[in-house]
Amino acid sequence: MQLFDVTSVTAHEHERLKQLIQDVAFVASHELRQPASSLKGLIELIKTQAADLRELSELIEMAKESVDKTDAAINQIVKRLTRQI
């Protein structure tokens, strides 16, 4: 873990860090919540309403797409963070 003296942060660095935090918060609130909500709904459908294997397969494919979106959003956050460090 890297520690640094926050009292020595310049105004430009402060703005850059503030923007980074806002970017990460945006991605987390928009890009991660949507697929997570989709997964929760799909899991509930699988538990209660999947009538046959074809329907179950379709719901599982939709769940996989949500996982892929979540993975992409996490990668986006990591790229933004590593680009700024």
C-alpha cells in the first residue's frame, strides 16, 4: 500500500483525483448496477418460472451477458485507476 502526504497535493492533482473519483463512482453506479439488477431478476426467474430446458438455457444466456457487462465495467474501472496512478 502506498501512502502519501495529502497536504502536499497541488490544486491540479486535487482536481485530477476528484475527477477520477467521480468517474469511478459513475461507472459503479451505472455500469455495475444494471447488470447486477438483471442478474438478480434472471436468477429469480430461473428459480420460479423456468418451465423447460430451452427456456432455462435462454435465461442462463441472458445471465451470462450480464456477467460479461459486469466484467467489462470492472475492467473499465481498473483501466481508469491505473491510467491515473
